[in-house]
Amino acid sequence: MRRLMHDKELALEILSQILRSAQTILKRFEPIKSPDDFTVSDTNLEKLDAICMQLIAIGESLKNLDKVTDNSLLPQYPQIEWKKVKALRDIISHHYFDLNAEAIYDVCENHIDVLSQTVSQIIKDLT
């Protein structure tokens, strides 16, 4: 029982970190209106770098969450393709120089808000 409680607290901490990262991405992404916006200035390239760092953190945190929950929590929320989120972390980490601004734009534009909402729901369900 004590281990379960500790794991739940740890899971909630990890989920809170993921939520903060997702919200940070959304904030940094606000001024970006097209994939080309990432590459028009050093400032926007820094936004791309910062967003990628947050995406790496999310992917790594999801891997840790799976360890803490014995891979039992995330499958309960199939609206997110968790394997793809974790794989994105690996792609960014290991193939950064091949990274495509369009792919990161698509992730930010179409998936981060849903991820944020889903993680918020998981936190709510666990508390």
C-alpha cells in the first residue's frame, strides 16, 4: 500500500512536469504562424530549440511515468499516441540536425493542446 501511494505521488509529480512543459511549448509557440516562422530569425530559431528541449523532456518524463506505473496508466488514455510522443523524444535527441521545422510546427499546432488537456484529465482522475 505504501509503495502504491508513493508511486501515485511520483506519477502526479511527473504528470505535473509534463503539463508545465506542454504549457510552456504552447506559450512559446504563440507567435509562430507557419513552419517558416521558425527559421526567419535567430529569436525564432531559439524558440524552435526551446520547444524541442521541452518535447525531449516530455518524452523522457513519459518513459519514466511508464516505469513508475508499470505501463498501466497511459493506455487508459488512447486519445494520445503515447508511443509517438516518446519516439519524438528519441528523434529530436538523436537526429537533431535532420530535424524538420514543419514536423515540429505540426506537433505544436495539432497535438500539444490535446496532450495538455489529456494530462490535465489524468491528474484530475488520479487526485
